[in-house]
Amino acid sequence: MTVLRATDLTVRYARDVAALRGVDLSVEANEVLGIVGESGSGKSTLALALMGLLPEKARVDGSVRLGARELLGRSDAQLSRIRGREMSMVFQDAMSALTPVRTVGDQIAEAVRVHSRVGRAAARARAAELLGLVGVASRRAGAYPHELSGGMRQRVLIAMAIANEPSVLIADEPTASLDVTVQGQVMDVLRAVKEASGAAIVLISHDLGVVAGLADRVMVMRAGRMVESGPVEQIYRAPTAPDTVELLRSIPRLDEPSVRESRDGSVVLEVDGLVKHYRTRRRGGTVRAVDGIAFDVREGETLALVGESGCGKTTALMEIMRLSRPEKGRISVLGEDTARLNAARRRALRQAVQIVFQDSRSSLNPRMRVADILAEPLITHGTPVARARERVSELLESVGLEPGHERRYPHSLSGGERQRVGIARALALEPRLLLLDEPIAALDASSRADVMNLVEERLDMACLFVAHDLATVHRLAHRVAVMHLGRIVEIGPVDDVYGSPAHPYTRALLDAVPIPDPVLARRRDRVVLRGEPPDLMESPAGCRFRSRCPRYAMLTATERSLCEEHDPAMLPGTDRMVACHHPLVGVGTGR
């Protein structure tokens, strides 16, 4: 039975600006419709149009029917009685969608009471039940949104959306910017919701791997139009529209062989025993963000730091970028100990170390034109103004931007274009060491592919690449270091680590990577990590991973005691190392 149908749906924000152009769709009960496309293709506008949440200035034509009822033309008061009860939406940015000054339990209970005649106690009980359904402990009902991880906040939104058992659930990029293990958990929750309630789900995403594992049908959008629609296997294995073919080609895959050749140049960056802890006033404890890590990066080599959000990847990167004395340990750049640098030498060394930030919007000055942004580091380090202007033109060309872009401001650029400007700025001084902090995390598939191609062409220097996208790492990196709770638990050549992971955590991360093939995605056996990472303020005895380790549950009592009493540490001196008492394969281990 068709639950939701849109016919010839058109949305205009101005007379000549159409965000949607004659879109048709239908969703059956107990069916998942995946909607994919580049940024700006109209996916989110479509979701808001279906929910009746477009701004007043938007002009909407066509038809949206929920069952037999027409929704277009209804007043906001009429739609409010439908939204949250018969149709619900899971928004992309959970932090913005949740009220920061109320507990999540109260917010879920409010969603229940708005549409049901129940008392406060019954609503709170229902909120606790819903939290359990989406995999969040009921005790967290008293937490505020900022006290939860990104994955937990997203699950709270799902709990609110299903509070009144709607017949239609619209999820707008529910896994965007989440790491792979949390992505998997959120998708498992949506799958459970579908099986338990039989609701029709509209899943909007730019990640074709995520859609492949859950959708029954897929609709591909471009420039406000539907360019292709059909069963998920047909779209992924025999696409007909050029836009669909291009989207599928742009996705990096783990089953493709790595083409990066190993490098053996001189050491550019050496980190040994690096520690960074933060004192917290509210809880009176210490957050062990980075807790004794060691690695090196050689000339012409790319080392990737991977792991879940909060594992310490970006903190380690920023400690290196500071070029100053670390809290503990040693950082050496081009043979110079950063703890011994004076101000003049530190300034000179900054020319050799540059960074590309994750959020290109906040890392570019909104009041400066692109030409001034690119010229600033050159002029700061003594390049004559005339030569700096010439260099700006060279940089724009090198990153695939047109000369006309130099007069534009960051807000007038797309996400991919802004990231290209960030890369051009980092390359302006021809650094010896390039630090990349999740440079493609917020981009759609085609923009990711463009930026990856650009980065790949420029990786002839030493590079430290922080990422949670393991498929991208497989394509770009020579070696990979896996971080968990401030420690490196496995390090080695990419092909070795990906081909035969030694640490159970590495295996779980790789298993969580979405596969852009609906048949393979639903057949494969996965090692699933349950629950959330332990608190970084706590330092339990023994192995820090054992509370979530799938292998730990299968050990004998004697084997478990080793994990409970001794913290595993890596032995130095081998190219492939793992910090695990019971590794999955035999490599250099610690006790």
C-alpha cells in the first residue's frame, strides 16, 4: 500500500530559481526509499517540502499525499497535528535539532505528550522505553544534548521521531559526519525501526554505501530533478543515467587494490611518547586525549591516523602543528626538537609545516577574497607583493579553480571549492610536511572524489592524514595507525592492516565501512561494536578496549586475566605492530 506519494512537485524560492522541478515519488509501507545526489541537487528541499517545513517565501506546486489526504495547501496548524504523529523527520544536525537547555528525556516525553493524552509519568516511561529501543541506556534520559556523543544525539532524534509510531519516517542525512562505527549503529537502529513498526522510510544521503545497505529502491537527483529511479540492485549494478554512473565511480572502495607504492625517504616528522591531557573543572578530572603515542612520517610518505570520534586524532595533529614543547614526549620536525625552538626558528619552520582543516567554511576569513587568502601566507613570510599575486594565479590553476575565483568570497563558493582554496593556501609555501584534518568529511561523493584526486596529485611530500573514512585512507595512504582512547593500537602498511587486521578494534572499524553494493553489503558478516567508547577521564586497569572487544568474550578465564590486569603496549622495531594480548594475526605485540 502506498503511504506517501508526491506528484510533479516543484519548489521555487524566486521567479527563476527552482530548487525542485517536477519530482515524482512514492513509498510503500515497510519500504525504504533512498534518495541520493550531490550537494545542491534538491534532496533536503524535497524532505522539507514533504514535511511542510519550507520557508514562507517558497512557492510549492504539485501534490503531496499522505494516504488519501492531500497535504499541500494545509495550514501550519493542520500540518502540526500530522507532523510527529503520522509523519516524522530525523534531521541531519542533531545538536541544532535538540533544545540545549532541556534533558533529552524531557524532549522525548514532550513529543509523546503533544500527540497523546498521557500524564507526565507515562510520558517519561515511554521516553525511557524509546531510548532503550534505539540503543541508549535509559539512565541517559537525564542528560543534556551536549553531554552525549554525536551518535547518541542522532539516536535520541530517532527516538523522538518514532515516539508516536508514524507511518512515514524521513531521515535527512542521519549519518553525515559520523564515524563508521556510529554510522553502522544508526543504520542498525533505522533497520530495527522498519522491522518493528513497518513504517515507510525515506532515507536521504550523499553516501551511496549507507544507502546500499538499507534501501529497497533508490532515486537519484541532480539539479532539482529525478534522473533515475528503480530497485536498489538495478541502480547500483546496471545504472543507465550518466549522473548515477559518475556518482558510483566517485566512491572509493576497500575491495579495490591500493596503488600507493611504499616510500623509504628521510624522516620528516618523528613523534615519541606524545601526551596531551586536559583538566576539567566541572567534573574535577583529567581527559586523556592523547596518552603516549609514537610514529614517524618519511619524505614522500602519507601516514593516516584513523579511529572513532574522540580517539585523539585531531588533538595529536594540533599538538604537532603548535611546534612547541609538548606536555610529555618529543616531537621532531625535519630533525629539530620542537621543545628547543626559539621564536624566530619556530616562525621559519612554520613555512615547512602546513595544515588543511576539516571545516573549510570556518577556516577561511569570510571578509577576505580568495586572492587575499592565498596571498596572506606568502606576504607574511616575505614574498614580494607582485610575486605573491603571480603565485596566487599559479595556485588557483594548480587546484583546478578558474582565474575568476580570486575575486570571490568564501560564502559564494561550494564546499568543494572552499576546500580547494584551503589546499591551495596550504601548498602556497611549498611545505615539506602537510597535515590533513578530515579534509573531505563534509563533502558529497563527487566533491570528495575531486578533492581526493587533487590531494593524490600533490602527495609528493610527507603527509599526516587524519580521517575516519577508511576507504579514502586505503586509496591515499602508505601506512595507517589506528587510534583508540588516546593510544595507537595498530600500525603498519595499509595493504597489510586492511588485508589482515590484527587488533579486534581495527577489524571492527573495517567491517563498519559501508560497501556501495547492495548484494555484498547484506551478505557480509560484520564484527559489530556495541555501546559507546569508555569515558576518556577514566583509566581502567588492563586493556582499555576489553569492554567492547568481541574477542574478549570468547577467551578463557586465564586469558581474560591478562587483559584485565595488564595494559598491552607495542614493542618497537618492526614495521607492523599491534597493542593486543590476543591479536587476530601474528605480528609484533606487547605484554
